[in-house]
Amino acid sequence: MRALATWQDKCIDSQLLVASLVGLFKQRGLDCDKLLRGTGIFSADIRKPGHSISPKQLLRLVDNGLSLWPSGDLSFLLGQLWLPSQSGALTAGMLCVRDLNELGLFWYQFHWLTQPWLQCWRWQGDKEWHFLLSLDLGTQRHTQFFIELSLSSLVASCKQLMGQGWHGSMSFPYETPQNIAQYYKYFGTDISFDAPLCRVSMAKAFMQQPLLYAQQIASVESQATRHAVTHAVISRQSHFQSPRYTLFASEYRLGLAAGIRLSLMRDNLSLPEMAEKLMMSPATLKRRLAEMDLSFGQLADETRLIKALYYLATPSQDAHTIANSLSFSDASNFRRSFKRWTGQLPTYFRSWLA
């Protein structure tokens, strides 16, 4: 297994979120020295190509940023800067895709280079695509901030790439926040809270609409101009491949939490078995998770919940079958555990991913 990033590992590109956060503070005339205080990050570092920071540094930076920012819109403003702050191969790749379906696949493959604090699970319903988001790298301490940041970047990117507003629904895994006005402003009114996991749902028809660049190619009439555009596309597609080499050259492609969830999605492993797979002692695994305010039990329960929601979306799966698939002794035990995870019985979520 490739190395999984832990609390101290320098695995996050400071050219993106960190640079954008510092830029926002400078625009508002706020104290950037206070923003960076105690993080081990210096202004000169942010300008260095390839400079990386650890999850520990990132969380301290977010702590400082939220305490100093005068309003409840910091995460949303940062999200608006996500696509413009990209450059080179990643931007070329996003401009090459035909529709949101392809964009989602591109992001899913390369998101570690730009939003490494996320882990995404896809589910295809009858009329919609559903995306379940989990947090990686110990960012659970600021769940609301990182979800707001990530989803506002999604909405802003759709608007820039499609030339129209985003359409879909969102469910958030926390109670209604104080900055609810920002949710209506950036996400619309089809939103809900107190969900078991963060879910984003988009109609299949919406995801199949061509993006602006694809429309421009289709609208070209003259053969000469078509040839020029095709040459440009081929050039962009050569850049599209370069994130692959960047990603494969990177020491990390998952954080510890995401790596454990991924393994648990495939096999029901105990903590000692997982530690052996990661080539560390159980005590070391516990300690490294504790640094991120996580436990193996939390990750195991969350993974079981994700799998349970997938099963519940399939009409042919009854409680007994699901319980057996999740290694519960019986359906009653599964129902009790599911209610502990979500506050509701499984039948309540039968149609959540339908």
C-alpha cells in the first residue's frame, strides 16, 4: 500500500488554499502575520513552487483564519477562488472535459492535488447521481468549514464552466448553522441538515449538458477553424495527462483516514488486522488516529454506514441481507447500530440514494 499521510506529513500544496487564504486577508487589510502565527508557515514559503504543509499546519491556519475573519463567509469566498487559483495541467484538464460527468471523473482521479482533505463516493440513482463526501487528513475538527469550502468551489466551478447556475440538492451532516443565509446564497434552497453524511445530488440530464468549451468547439463552422480548435484541444489533452504523472510521483495519494475507509469498504478488518496491513503496531495506529481526533471505531462505523446506505438504495436488499453483508449477527443488531449512527431507523433512508 502507498504511504498514507498522517498528522505531521508535508502533503498539502500551499500554492492553493493557503495562498488563497493569505490573499483574501491582504485584500481585506487584515493582519497576515496573525493568520500565520504558530503555523510554521511563512510568507516566503507560499511563493515557493512545490512547497507543502502538513495537516497539523493546515488546521492551525484554519483556526487562526476563522478567529480573525470578521464574518461567516470565509469558506464560501475561498470556494469562489478555487478554479481561478488552478493553473497549468489541472486547468487544461478541466477545460477539456465535455460535461459534468467527465469533470466529476477528472476531479475524482486527481482531487488529491487540489482538495486532499476530501474523500468521495459515487452512487447512481434512477434519475440522479449522488456523491457522498467524507473528510480526510484530520479535518473533521472543522467539518462545516471544509464542506462549505468544497461545495462552494463545486458550485462556482459549474457556473464558470457551464455559463449557468448550479442545479441540485445538498444534505449536510450537522445542524442548521448560524450562517444559513450564506447557504441560501451559494447553494439555493434545496438543502437539508442533520444528515448522516454529506450528500450532493445532481440530475443526470444536468450532468450531461455540454460545458462552454465543448459548446464552442461544436459551434465552429469553418473547416480551417475546426482544425485550429482541434489542434488546441490535442495540445490541452497532452497537458491533461500531466497531472497523472504528478500524482504518481507524489509520495501520498490518500490520508490515513481515507486509506482505512477504503480498506474497510473492501474487507471487514479488525484494528490489529488493519495495523498489520499498514505495517505498524496497533498502538501506533491508535496514536496516529488520535492525533487527528479520530478512532478506528469511528472510521469503521462510518464505512459501515456508507455501505448500508448503498444497500438501502437497492430495493432487493432487505434488513437481514444487509445485516449479513455488514457482518452483523442479525437484523435487529443492524437496526440498533444504524439508529445509533443516524438517529433514525434504516427504513427512513430507503429512498435517500434512490
